[in-house]
Amino acid sequence: MRYLLLFTIGPVQPLIVNSRKVSDMFAGSRLLSSLMQDALQILEHQQEVRILFPFIEKGEGNCPNIPNKLIAELNLTEGKSPEEIATFLELYIKKQFFTVCMGYLNDVGIMETEEGSAARQLRDFLEVFWIAEEYESQPYSEVYQKLFRKMNLVKSIRTFSQNQEPWNRKCALFPQYNAIYAKCGKSAGVRQYPANINPTDVYDISEVPKLTYAVKPKEALSAIAMVKRSYGRILGMYSLRQMLLRHQIGKIKNGKQILVDLENRAGGKTVSPTGDQIANAVYDYGHGNPPDYEEYDKDAWEYAVQLYHTIQEEDISLSDYYAMLKFDGDNMGEIFLNKHTVKEQQELSRSISDFASEIPNVLKEFNGLLVYAGGEDFLGFLPLDTLLACLDKLQKLFQERVKLTFSAGIVIAHLMQPLKMVALAAEEMEMKAKQAEGKDAFVLGILKRSGERVASPPYKFDDYSGCAYPKMTDLRRLLETICKNECPRALLNNIITLFRCFLKEDVRPEKARAEILLRESVSVSNAQNADELADCLVLFYEREESLDAFLDTLNAVLFLAREAGSCII
């Protein structure tokens, strides 16, 4: 008897998004991928099982970006049921998750028992769902659609188990669990736990050497949050500050040699806690903050001071803003459902896998950090001045390899803003892009340190041939024109103020009137190449669907031009 099996591991969003550091995000993503890789390896050794999705090249070894679901064909002999295979796989993955997580805690010096608070939280966390459907007498496409309909129904059921934990402070990242690990801080010279900690239900990690710089004073974490922090330390993904620092170092004359020196100080590794310590110290020194020896050691501070002055001598500034980029293929669920044969789906899966395998090199080219590229899903970070060029290249590569489109959400955020908030904002921008007609779009959001939020209208990628949305080329041309002409910031602010007057009257000036206002505003500003700048502004006014959208574009462009400057590409 033949069956189709759909098997998923989660929860995906909390495991990745609920993070304070990029390394936390990366650890959550890798943890899911490694579990799915274990599941695939178990099934591959069973003769009656054929993996249909995801496509994994044989001999590929460690696959860091495997999607969180698999589809397999089961050809079972009489007396054997799909429940046996699926239940065995579920129990194996849950046991593997528990064993691996406890191992990461032990690796950093936290010795836990299988009956303690950490064990209870870890056993409760993982979500495994599976559905099996017979398709001996039914077309493959019909059975495939049934699987996903039933899976959606199963996931819509919210199971609840009574939490037996004693009173304690809740983990800020995973608030369903107590914070059972805490690092003391000092107040008036006295070591103190974080507020509201139950001292009888907490593991004091203040003196754990391997966590000296990984956990901040007065930080309190649940078991899964500590697993991510511990695993992230092992994986060695470097911080956003180090990403921005390395990007700027690459612009100076002897930048390559400085990066080599930085790596030598980090024990010959490109990624290490020492590199993050130096980056944190550089930023602290640049902002006039005193050294914080709970964040880095004295050697890191002394080297950081020298490095900062070297960068300043080249007239290069360090940005406090970065970009988070998130994208997802358009209508992928529907497209897979419309593939009527196994072969068609496998060909699509192979093309997506080929695309995902090229993403790390693209991010490296533009000095970015990759969190995950699970099939057509992507999450990563970039410096502001390489953001649009990288997005443009990824979109063209996706079209070339997959022959489909994706929609992207971008958020520009300050280093001090909570990473979880930034990730949720990026998801919101991605959803707005997916609401654009015909999709194949991206939306740019900005979270300013002041708390102000800006969200652009959807922009289309250059290949889009439908309705007259502004396109990637238009946006880059406007930015380059403003930066190249050293456009006075006051000019765009004056235009924004002028057109906001029409918003109060709920009136959008007709094209001819708006063009006169824009060209006159540019001409009196004495901006270089005034006609070129005016042409760009008029084009955006014509193509934006509303006056609000036009003003949002000007706000976004003004911010990008100021923060990225003439280096934007």
C-alpha cells in the first residue's frame, strides 16, 4: 500500500525570532535544520521510503538550511502502517532534540539532570506534526492537497498542558517558561540577581567561564533561550556590530591587513567572541562610553581604541543602523499544489535548493550575515550601503534559478533596538509586499531610534511588467541622484512639509501642478544637476498610488541617504 507522509518540526518562528542576538537566531535556525537532517537520514535508510521533498544533493553532508518539513512516499508491505514509521520518527526527533539541547548546556559548563527544570521545559517545547494519506487509488496531486489541508487543521488545534513550574520571573524571550538561569549584576558593589528571580529555582551562571561574555549581567533566560545562546557560541556567528565594523574596515587602504590582524587576535578565526568584544569596544569608545569590562577584556579595549582612530583617519564613520532582509517566494504553496506529478515537484524543489546553495556567497560578497535560506525563505542582515545591490542580485538569481518571483520585507533598525521587534517588523513589511498587485515587490520599513516608524509603499523589481509601481531602478536612481548631488537635506524636508499641507485638505495635486511645485522647489535649492533630481521626484509622484505613499518614499530616501551617504550602491 502506498502512502504520502507529511512531517513537520516546529515551532519555527519562536525558535528563530525570539532572540536577543544574531547568534541566537542563527542557533535556532541551525537547530531546526539539524533535526530535519536527522529525520531525513533516518528515512533514507528505510527501503520502503522515498523522500520527495526537500531535495538534498547526495553526499552534501551537513546542510545548514533545510526546510522544517518533509514529504515522503511510503510503499508498505501488508501488516505495516504509516503510523509506525511516523510515530517512531516523532519519538526519535524529540529524543534527539532533548539530548542535543542538554549536551549544549553541558558543553558550556551547565550540568543539568534529566529531572530538573531545564529538562521539563525542553521536553515541553518541541512541536512535531505529521499526516499520512493513502494514495494507491488517488492521483498524487489530490492526495498532496489533502495532506496540507489536514495539516492546517491539525495545527489550528491548540493543545494546553498545565504548567507546574514554581513562582519565578518569566523569560523575556519565551514567556511561557520561567527564567531558570540568571547572571548576577552589581548594585552599590553588591552582587544581586535580576529582579523578581526566585533564588530557590534558579541556576546562577555568574561564575561559568564560557558564558562570561555570552550572557549580560542581570540577564535571565529559560532553558531553550540558554540552549540557543550556548549553541550560538559554538557556531560562532558574529554580531551586527562586528558585521558593520568589518564592512567599514574593508573601505580603508590597509583594510585587508587589519582584518587579518583582527582574525589573528581572535585565534586565527574569522568568527569568535574576541572579534565581537573588539567590535563592542570600538562602538563604546566611538560613542564616548567608558570601557565595560563585563562585555570585553582590557586587551580588546586597547586594540579597539587604536582601530577606531585608524578608521577615523580615513574619514570613515561607523553606522549605528543595519538592514534586516526577509523574503519568501510568491504563491509557493499554490504553485506546489498545481504540480500534478512527483517529478514536477522534485524539479521545482531541486531548483529552489540550487538557489539556496548560492545565497551564502552572495551575502559574503556584500558583507552580510545569513541566518537561514531554507528553500525559498530567507532571513539575513546587511550594511545599508550594500542593501539594495544585494537584494537586486538575489532577486535576479531567484528568477534565473527558480523561474519565479519573491516578495521581500526590509527593516532598517538601530543597533540598540530589540532584535525580536525588528524581526516582527520585517515580517510585517514582507506581508505588505505580498499584498501588492502581482507581487514581485519589496517594502522598506525604518525603525528610528526616536521611536518613529516609516513604511514605504511597495516597490517592484525591475523585471515586473504590470501596473506602474516605482521600481528598484527608480529607487536606486533617486538615491544616487540625491547623494551624488549632495542634495541639501532641507530640500526634501521642505518638499515633505509643502505636500503635507495638501494632506490636511485631503487633496492630491494633479500631476501638472505637482510637477511645477517639485521643479520650483529643486531650482531654488541650488542643488547640482537640478533637472535630473526633479525628474526623479516627478517620476515617483506619478507612480505612487497616493500622496501618503509619495511622502513615505521621501522620508525613507532621506533617511537612507543620510545614513548610507555617498557609498550607497
